[in-house]
Amino acid sequence: MKVIRVVAMALTIGIGMGSAAMADGFKNCTKLDKASWKPASEAEAKAKAAGYEVRRSKIEGSCYEVYGVKEGKLYELFYSPEDLTLKHTIAK
């Protein structure tokens, strides 16, 4: 019985660590209050101007996360809603 509990705990910890590893989002772009953020559509426009085909966007922490495709490859682009600077890029 004790062995089963130890194995179950190990699996639970392993699954939790795997989930954390899969969460690769960048979340810290600004400390500015959301009421002062520029519109998300402007982050999408910046990605388009940089040559990305924008698929969707969302708020991730204090960043605008824009999903775009360029040269057949998917990217996650993280923009600061404060000044729309590109803070981080992840190629998928």
C-alpha cells in the first residue's frame, strides 16, 4: 500500500513538472495598468508589418501574445501593451 502511494506521488509530481515545462509563455511585459494599454489590434498590426500571417492573439500575463506564421513556421510573439515593443519570440 505504501509503495502504491509513493508511486502515485511520484507520477503526480512528474505530471506537474511536465505541465510546467510545457507552459513556455512569456508573461512579464509591463507593470502598466490594463486601462492604459494600447489596443491588441495594434500588436497584431505590428506582427503583420513584420511579415507574419496572424492567426490569433490573446493576453498572456501582462503581454499581448500574437500567434503568427512566417515562411511556413508558427511563432508566438510577445508584445508589451505599453509601447508595443517585441519582448520575446518563440518558434514552434
